[in-house]
Amino acid sequence: MKKTITDIINFLNKECGYDYAGHYPSMLLRRIMVRVEETHAGNISDYSRLLQSTPGEAEKLIETLTISVSMFFRNSLTFEIISQQLLPALLHSKITSGNHEFRIWSAGCATGEEPYSLSIILSDTFSRESQPFESTIFATDMDEKAIRFAKKGIYGAATMNEVKFGYLNKYFKQDGEFYKISKAVKSMVSFSRYDLLDPTNFAPPESVFGMFDMVLCRNVLIYFNPEYQEKIFYKIFRSLSPGGYLVLGESESIHAKYSNAFREINRIAKVFQKMQL
Ligand SMILES: C[S@@+](CC[C@H](N)C(=O)[O-])C[C@H]1O[C@@H](n2cnc3c(N)ncnc32)[C@H](O)[C@@H]1O
């Protein structure tokens, strides 16, 4: 069984360039078994042979392995803290430094609900300021299909439960059963495909040099073992500006190797700040 899973991981890496070696085997096995059933392969060894001899099956398996569930304002406390604590602090330091540009990275943005939620609260915050501010939210995911969906900015009601009525009226346009995100909110987000395990770039190439004021990496690290989490933390750490904020998913925590590099801002919402040099 273990050898078959390793064969499948090696094949996906060779064929598609995806590295699943850092995922928990039990989680991988559960998802692979979905394809075993769907293809009527009978067992995992037969499925491994089918995978390696059937064009297109690798893509189908990757789709099954990818969990890109998201929603607007997921874990609403997190967004309250961003809007009421982090953004005012960042505004203050931007005004002091005279640099009015915010740089934010949504790492593992799935279908776009997270970066658009951020863009909404940034738009709202900026609209109350007397001075002009600009922001770019670099939103990345390794799932090309999720990125294509996100770029459209059109959502069904299922992911919108947590959107406040005021935001719904101001930042969305309803079209039948769907909600289209406003142009202003959309224009603040730059989507691109980026694999967090890519060894060649420590930050998304679109962002050129990182230096983010805030990085959100939520509900991504849970899928990786500590060795791979460390690789991702290295990127997050390098790409965050000193004093910048890191927001994790509610069941995630700072990797032990980086615990001294961050101070905790909010334990429940998993918000941290990178220590100043
Ligand atoms: C459960 S979604 C989280 C979406 C959003 N951050 C949220 O919390 O609602 C996890 C996302 O992580 C992405 N992901 C997993 N491994 C990745 C990797 N190595 N590089 C980039 N994205 C990855 C998946 O494609 C998926 O879209």
C-alpha cells in the first residue's frame, strides 16, 4: 500500500510537476480511493496501473486531490480583526512613512473569495480616508482551474452567507442567481498560478520582490507534514516586511522553527506579526 502511494506520488510529480510527497498519507489515500471507486479500478494497485496508462487520468486525480473550498469572510472574526486592528495600524505606519501603497499576498486563494473579501474591506477602509491609498492583493494558487474561476468574479449564493448586507449592496451586482463582484474590488486583486513549493521563487513572480504588509495563508498548511510546512514558512517569512502580519487558518499554527520570529496578535483568529529587525 505504502509503495503504491509512493508510486502514485512519483508519477504525478514526473507527469505534472506537482509535489504531493509532503501531504499526509492517510489524507492522500482517502482522496485516491475516490478515484479508485469512480474508475471501478477495484483496488489501489490496479488504479496505479490505470493512472499510468490512461491519458488524462493524472489531471482527474489532481482535481480530486485538490480541496479548493472557500467562502467570503470565512471565519468572520479574522476579517473583523483585519479591518479593525491590522488595517488601522498599517494605515498609521503608511502615513508616517509617506508610502501609501499596501502589498498583500493571499497564498492558496482557491476560487478567490478570500482575496475579494480583503479587497472589500480595504475599499471600505480607503473610502473613509481623506488621503488616497493604493493596494495590490497578489492572489495565488497552484490550481489553474480555481484561478480561472476567481478571475471571473461571479459567485453563487452558497459562498456568500457571511457577506454583510451593506457590502452586498455596495460591492456586488446581482444577476439572477449569481453575484458579480464590482470592478473596483476586482481591480485591486491580481490572480496568478503559483505553487508554494516552487523552489525557484520565494514569492509569486508577479509580486517581483515580496515585501508584503500582510500574508494570508489559510487552510493550506493543514495538508502538509511539518517538513513541507517549514518550506512554506520560509517563503512567508522572507516575503513579509518586518512588522508585517501573517494570518493563518483557525486550526493552523506557526512552525516551531519560526515561533521566535513572530508575535501573536490574536490566538483565536491565528493572527501574527513578524518581529521588527
Ligand atoms: C481549502 S483551500 C483554502 C482557500 C482559502 N485560503 C480559504 O481559507 O478559504 C486550499 C487551497 O490551497 C491550494 N494549495 C494546496 N497546495 C498548494 C501549493 N503547493 N501551492 C499553492 N496552492 C496550494 C489548493 O489548490 C486550494 O485551493
